Amino acid sequence: MSALPSHTSPQSAALLGLAVGDALGVPVEFQSRAARRLDPVVHMRAFGTHNQPAGTWSDDASLTFCLAESLCRGYNLEDIAQRFIWWYDQAYWTPHGHVFDVGVATAEAIRRLREGTSPQAAGGTTEYDNGNGSLMRILPLLFAVQHLPVEERFKRVREVSSITHAHARSVLACFIYLETARELAAGRAKHEAYAHMQQTVNTFLSATGIVSEAERNRFHRILENPYGAYDIRPLSTYQRAEISSSGYVLHTLEAALWCLLRYESYAETVLAAVNLGDDTDTTGAVTGGLAGLCYGLADVPADWLSVLARRADIEDLAYRLATAQQADASCG
């Protein structure tokens, strides 16, 4: 019998890395990049935009933990959806017993779920339903799909994203993100991981045609394999002014990958993300999950972890998620 997962597992690095990035961004959410240039975030702050104590994470981490909690019991879309409802209605998996932030598309999807819509029909499908609300919470799915064939990985990403965000753009953003995370969890260095992700995603999209050419083109800066006359400079060579940090899913994904590729430690990477301004908690969370996998939990500053809300509960959740994955692997 193999050893049980430790608190330094990829699951711990991913969940705590995401939560810390989220918490760094909460006090300055919606503030501009210009404001961050004048007053950059360099440590864990308190109060600010949402008037929360230092170390408080937002809906990003809450819904991430809802997904992780469900996956501890197996892959069940109805159960995932139910936990999202519990979060919104009963403050389940919140840092301090109340919900203080929720995206419009997520709230609308949860309303539909509450009214009996199936998880696969609840998420928005229009061009305007491409906020970052599924990208911000998708990371735990990595541990349920990482050993599956690529076709099944994409299928499950589409299913879980579609609970709140069903448009192809949101689904593809989640798929690219998890493919990057998968390579990092396998132990690849970040630039190698990124290159492997590009190869896997481009090959899969070309072979299946599962995403339209028009949608694939929107990701040309990330995939560097575009149709037509696009600028195909490597994403890492873009300047800060060319990277956006709004709540649009493509902006959040580009910002997170750009920060990952440009900086050389967990702290540098997530602070760069938060100091892009605007949707700081989500950019911080999405970046923080990748940075945690890249650099490991030991690289997350201890003083940031020491004030993180419900740290022990998150560590326990990560342990249970790792144990469930190990059990699945043994059965397989």
C-alpha cells in the first residue's frame, strides 16, 4: 500500500496557492492598475473594497472548495451543483459565514439550478456569458481528470464549466488552464509545461474540430498556432500594458499565464497578478493556483498562510481530495 498524501501534496499547493492569491486581491478588487502603481500590494492586507479581515478569500475560492469537496466523493454533476446552491443560500464553504461577492452569471445559473434546471443546462451560452466565473473555480477538477484521455478531460471540463458558464470560450479557457496545471502537476518546469499544453491543446482542437475556428482564433496569443495573420509573439514577451485584467475569461487566463511565465517565485507571480488591478481577486486566484503547483507550498510566504481564513479546513480538504484521487488510482 502506498503512503497517504502529505500536506505538501499538489492538492495542498493548488488549493492553498489559489486561496492566498484570492485573499491578496480581495482588499483591492475593482481598483485600477494606476492605483496599484501608486500603492502596490506587497503583503496581505485587511479591509479595503469588501471590508474583510486579512486573509479573507472570496467566491473564487469558495466555489473552488465546493467543487473539491464534491470530488472527494466522486464525479457527480448534481452534487457539484447542489454545493454551489448551498454556498449561495447557506454560506457553505465561506471564510466567515457569509457571502460578500458573487458574479452575475454565476448567480443567474444558481437561480436556475435552484428552480430545477439540470447542471448541464444552467450555464449561460451567449457571447456575454464569458466572465471568469468557471475558470476561477475549475482547478480541483485537475485531480479527477489528469490521468484520463484528452477527449474525456475535455468532456468533463465542458460539463463542470457549463454548470455556470457553457459558452465554448469559457470551456476552452478552462481546458487550457487545466492542461497547463496538469503539466505543472506532472513536475514539468513552467516553460516546458506551457509548451506541452500548447501542443496538446492545438493537436486536440485540430483533430476534433470540437471548437470553432472563430473561437480558437480568440486564443491565438496563448496557443501561438493561429489561423490567419495574427501576431504570434510568445505570450511571455508581451508588455504589461498589453495584458488586461478585467473579469472577461480570456483576459484572466492570459494574465495568469503571462504572470506565470514572467516571474520566478510564488510571491512575485501572484503579486504581479494582483497589481495588474481591476478583477484582482480572481486574477490572483487563477494565477495563485498555477504558481502553487509550479513552486510548491514551501514557496508560499509563511506570513501569508498564517492569516489565511480556515487554513486548517483547506488543508484537510486538500488531504481528502488527494486521498480520494489515490483511491481512484488504486481502483483503476
